[in-house]
Amino acid sequence: MRLLIIEDDQRLARLMRRVLAEEHYTIDVAHDGEEGLDLALQGIYDVAIVDWMLPTRDGPAICRAIRAARTPMSLLLLTARGQLEDRVSGLDSGADDYLVKPFAFEELLARVRALSRRFTPPGSDTSELRVGEIVLDLRSHMARRGSRVLDLTPTEWNLLEYLMRNVGLSLSRQQILDYVWSYERDVQIALVDVYISYLRRKLNAPGESDPIMTVRGVGYRLEASRV
């Protein structure tokens, strides 16, 4: 599941990202309304968590624009406004659910799970990720390419998981850094290139194609057609 957080309170956004990442969601963050709407309209997110009060464009306006564009996703509106008329106004703008600040993260997770279920077809297998011959078994925490088991460190696992959850998308080094090293401070962006090289050495045996493409001036992309 891929989530978008649009929240100008950077501390709260970091906390939400950390809590949601522990549940294995893929998360992007925007800190103002225009940037958030641009990301949302790409149509790659299952759920957007949208703050009401934002710079450049407020939450209800974002919800209305997303609905007008018929972009399929669930919308959770966050606000400090708890009056009935505010809740009605938020839902009428196109939001699917409404969460009043301050909130418990357990409730946030429950709301996101409820909203995300509509994007999980009955009987679908969410216990593994598969891109061509590359498989991540999320229950046993085992990785393999074909019949070959990949001995990955936790950081290499997180890096490969992020690439697989975003297969075919060009990810910037900053996006990768924010996801894989989200719990650490003062991490240099050059570490992304170092760990990509580590992952490539383990992922690619002699004679196998490298599915991790370098996108010049941007970052990296996992190509399904190369595995």
C-alpha cells in the first residue's frame, strides 16, 4: 500500500511516517498544499492523509480537486476542528474519513487500515512481494531471486523492499534516504549509492541482468522486465 501524507507540521509528519512505516506502508510526504496535490494527482497512492490547514491550498480544496480529477484514492482529513459543521464540511469536500487532532496513533492506524481495505482484493496475497523472479517473503523474512536465496542485511532488505513496492518508478536518492534511513539522523545521501552497490552484488549472479537502473540526475528504478 502506498500512502501520501500532506502535513505542514514537520514533526507530526515525521512521527506519522515512522508509525506507518512500521506497518510496511510505502510513504511519501508533502509539506504544503500545492506540492501535495501535484503528488496526489499522479494517481499512484491508495490513501492520502491530508491536513486541513496547509500553506498554498487547504485540505478541503485538495480533496475537492482530487475528486474532480477522478483520481482513485481514499482521503483521510486531519484537523483540529471538531465541531459537527466542520466534520460535515470536510466530508462534503470529498474526504472519506475525518480524524480530529490530537489523535492517538493507534486510531490513525485503524483508520488507514479501514480505508486501505478497499484496495486489497479478496483473497489477494499480501504476505510476499514479487517482481519477476525476485521474491520477498514478508512472513519468513526471506529474499530470493529464482531459486537462489539472498542473504540481505536489514538495510539491504529495506532498500530492496522500497524498490519493489515502487517498481517501474524513478525514485530520487532523497526519497530512498528518507524511507530506508527514516529513523536515523545526519545520514549522508551518498550512502544510498553505497547500499545500491551492495544490493546489486547480492542480487545479481554472473550472467544475470541487473534490474536496478540508474536514472541519471535522479536516482534509481527497479525494472520488472529485467528479471
